[in-house]
Amino acid sequence: MARFALDDDSVVVVIGSGAGGGTLANELCQKGINVVLLEAGKRLTLDDFVNDEWAAFFQMAWLDKRTTSGSWRIARDFPNLPAWICKTVGGTTVHWASASLRFQAHEFKTRSVYGDIAGANLLDWPLTLEELEPYYARAEHKMGTTRTEDRPGLPGNNNFKVFYHGARRLGYKVVHTGRMSINSRPYDDRPACRQIGFCFQGCKIGAKWSTLYTEIPKAEATGRLDLRTEAHVLRIEHDRSGKVTGVVYVDREGRQQFQKARIVCVACNSIESPRLLLNSASNLFPDGLANSSGQVGKNYMRHTTGSVYAVFPQPVHMYRGTTMAGIVMDEAKNNPRRGFVGGYELETLSLGVPFMAAFLDPGAWGRAFTRKLENYSYMAGLWIVGEDMPQESNAVTLHPTEKDQYGMPVPNVHYDDHPNDIAMREHAYRQGRALYEAAGAIEVYEVPPYPSTHNLGTNRMSEKPRDGVVNRFGQTHDIRNLFISDGSVFTTGGAENPTLTIVALAIRQAEYIADQMSRGEI
Amino acid sequence: MPKYILDRRKFLKRSGQALLAVGAAGKVMFFDPDRSWAITLEVLDEAGARALLAMTRTLYPHPALGDEYYAVVVEALDAEAKENGEVFRLLKEGVGKLDGARHLPFADLSPGTRTEVLEELEARGDPFFQKVRGATVFHFYNNKLVWRHFGYEGSSWEYGGYLERGFQDLGWLPDPPPEASPPPYFG
């Protein structure tokens, strides 16, 4: 592994080692570019992972203080946990379920296709599916995504079996075990899935793709990666011309350091990335870095989600095997006749008893609630993931008074459902219920959204600098050597789990950065 | 961790009858009458432990599970109260509210009246109520012995996962076709 000097201003600094940052760092290293990768969390190994929901949560979740506001139920039930994402090397790729879906063509041009939706801040991406397709293919190859190239799908577990039959009886056509970045055969020196059932807790055998044990060791092997763990970035600095010059971070020993950089790439997920830009405000950029549009932190999206769990007369044991084991794609199309624009996926999901108790009906107690939990081994479950509307008022802002352990303002996450989100969720609850009733369910529970795992849109991509924060390559409109490399660049959210798109964009961004560097443009 | 006992009728009869004593080592023990389980208390007194035990069971009642599983929560609250004076005060005041609600100690109230008392606390947005409720959701359902009751098997990697241990053993529906669910890979 390489070590670069703090005053080495030739390096690219990447902040965050998840799907965006971890991939970008490796792609740059493979092209011969020296990278300092700063990660706020610790580096875990497969041996550290535990098949225990709360223990794993406390091992890897991002638990620094955050606040919430708005009418979403999260603000009431989990006021300091708006998002369920990770602070560890590999970021949320350690936790993710690994569904790897490409966006649909129309999802890159929602303003044109959906039209003017009142209250929604819709905008077309400055990018098309056609342009992104080669990068999607490279991402799938990198991640070993099932049902792409010659890789077979995963076998469906008990939860899938129930889901499949309900879906087919309901008339759904596209129902299978999904495109998952979990090995169905040994691939890339990683073994095939053993159906352990703890995908969210870190895959004990590394069958699930995570930058922790793919991109990052590959980057280290080039001799061009300087990974610094427990390095928490406080702000990005710039010179008088407005070019960024490096980052101030707190190291493992609690000392402040300044790392110089030729380029800074921010990949801290959609809450911390805008927070970092806002916390980097200066005399030259009083509203935060790269914020001439005023859109930094705005248009926060989290997908329209919810779960449906159903009880059957005979046992299911849904927790055995992959946490997300199958998908119905029929509802993903845009079909406004359903009463909303955009679409949603239905994906099986399972929680263990500890998380089921916490999330089945947060705040509920008494015998009616405990009776539901006693049905645990007879339950099957699915998760709804649909496109939510970007709204300018849904935003990550700096808390006026609350400070974190380093004295920096904590982020507040504000979210209200758009009427389109509500119409979509209600439709999906009805369909999920009908699906399980078709499979013979005797009871159905509609479960509210969990803390957000898909955090998107707070540094959105736009053709025109006045509409968003970054251009089609994730380069900020305002500062040539400042890039955003995570899901915060999503102009709109699509119906698909976002990781594959984040990885595809990171691969594409690395090409652009290398090209711009070689031309001396940056 | 309290000892796991199997005699359901016996512990149902005993429920709410736990006692307090100072043990040989000077530790305060909270145990049931025939000592099939016991926890060590650091800061809570007997009245507090009895009220909290009754509260946890009233919040998340599982008739087939004995007091020893709920005692785990009381033990955890006691440990937290020892570390954190604010939690100690919150619990002490909260126990006062429980025991003062109906002229009888909370643990001696009927299950229906206990529920009413807790509903009143919840409706007032009482932080003590939310503290104990949250602690019960966390500690009670995070107990491997409780998982067995729900048919949840917990950690599986050490047994090679479920690949050869029933991940697709559901027998009451036919198997999906291979294009939807390809055959497993056994290596």
C-alpha cells in the first residue's frame, strides 16, 4: 500500500470508500493515478462480521448525530436515525442487499415524460440510458451480477417460493430471483453464496460484492492507493481562484490534518456529501462549496418504500437464505393510469426477530403486537422500492445549534411525502397484500418505511448550472477540480435500487477524470 | 443470563412473585421464589425491580415466556442506571408514577389495569415510558433464548449457512420453474 505526503498536491483525494468512492478510487489507481482514500470508519474483515442484527448494526452503522424533521414517520419513530447506512471501509456496500438493476430509459428524462407534476422539482438527467449502457455492463462484470453475461440467477429460498406463487397467481409476468451482485457461482476469487441469510450484516464469506474486499484490495495492489481509515473530513479548502486545494480531516488519533490534492472527489452518501459542501462555506462561497445554484442538499430522495409481511397457515422460515431473494418487475413501468407517475419494484425481504420487533410497527406494544411477532416463522415478506418525487423542500441542511463530536454542525434531514409518493405506496401496499392473499395468506401487515437506505439527489446532476450541482460527469459546475461521486448526483431516483447506477457512474467518472488530467484540463 | 426453564404452568403461576435479597457477596439479588432464575441489581430497589418487571411484561406480553426473559431487561436497565444518573432518576421517578397510579403497587394490578396505566403514560408522551419501551424492544427480543420461541435460528454461517439446511424446504407450494429459480450450486 502506498503512502503519500500530506503536502503532495498531485494526488486525487476521494472521500468515502463505498459503492461510489471505493469504485472510483480503484478505477483511478488502475489508470495509474495516485489516490488518497479517506474513510471515516474502521476497516473490518470477514472474520469481524457477526450474524447478529444489533451487534452488526453497532459495528458498522453510521451513528453520528443526525436530526430529522417533516411529516415522514421516521421523524417520529427514529428521530436520530434518518438513514441506515454505514461508517466502515466499504461503506454501505457492506450492508447492501445487492439488487443490481439498470435504470429504464424514461427514468433519465422524467421531466419530459412525466410532465409538470405540481410540487415536484423534476428535471431530466443530462445523460441517457444509451450513454450509460456500456458502463452498466462494466459494472455488472465487475460485481459479478447474476443474470448478466453468462452468470445464472441465484436459487430462490422459501420466502421467494411464497412470493413467486402469489405473484404468478396475481398475473405478474416478470418474477424471478433478480439480478443480484451475489455470486451464484464462484467468481472473481470469491465463493458462491451459501444462503447464510445475513446479507445486511456483512457477508461472512464475501459472496456478495462489496468494495471492502474487491475494489479496495485491487486498488492497493497497484501501489497507488493510500487508504486512511478513521479519517473524518471536516471541510474542503480552496484557493483565491476558487479551485479546491485539499481537505481538512481528523485522523485516528484525533489530530487535524490537511491533505493537499489536485482533485477532490466527495462520496460520502447523500446526507454527508451535501453536509460537507455546506460545512465548507467560506468568504468566497458563503452558501457552501459548489452551491451557486442553491441546490446543494435539496431534492433529497429516499425512494418510496414500505414492506408487506404476511402470515401463512404453514411455516415459511423466510430468514433462511439471501435477505433479498426475488423480484416482481411488472409495476416498474411508468403507467399513470394507476394514479401516479413512475413505478416500483417488489423485492422479497426478511428481517430477523430483533429487527422485526423494532420495525414491524415502531412504537407499538401490547398483546395485539406481540401476537403478530409470534407468527414470525409463518411469515413471508417483501419490500417496496419505487421512484419518489424530488422536492426542493426535502433537504439536508445544517442544524442551527447541534454540533457533532468535532464541533461541526450536524445534518438535519427533512422529508415530506409528495402526493405521488403516497399514491404509489398505497398502490404497492394493495398489490403486496393481494400477492400474498393469492398465495394463501391469513393475515397481512403493512409495514412503514425503515430508516432510509437509498439516499439520493442532494447534489443533483443537471445540464444547466442553475438547475443543479454537478454536470454529466459528476464534476461540480462551479469548481473544476471538485467532483461528487455518490448517489447524491442522481437527478431523479428511478424505481431501481441505486448501487449499480452509482458504480456505473463512478467507472465513467474515472475515465473522465483521467482524460481531463492527461489533457491538463484539471 | 437467567437459566432457561421449561415448566410453563409453574412460571405462569409464579409470575410477578419475584423477591429481593442480599446475597452472600453483598450483591442484591432479584429472584423468583424457587430460585430458578436470579439477576443482580446494582442500583434499583425491590419495588423498582418489581414494577419494571411487571411493566416490561405488560408492554410485550408473551404468555408462554417466563419472567426470566423479562428480567433480562430489568437487569439491563439497572446496569444503565448505574452508569447514567439521568437514567437512574428517570427510572426512579417512573416507578413512582407506576406505583402511584392506582393506590396499589403496579405489579399487584390486574393486566388490564396495568395496560391502562401504561396507556396514560404513553398518551402524555412520558419519557420514562419510552425509555422502558425502547429498552424492552431491544433487550427482550435480542435474547437468543427468546429467538427459539419464535422459531428464529440466529447465526448460521458457522453451520455453513442454509444452503444444505432448509433454505428452500417449504413443502406446501410447488417449486418455481428453473428460469425463475435456478438450481443451487453446491460446489
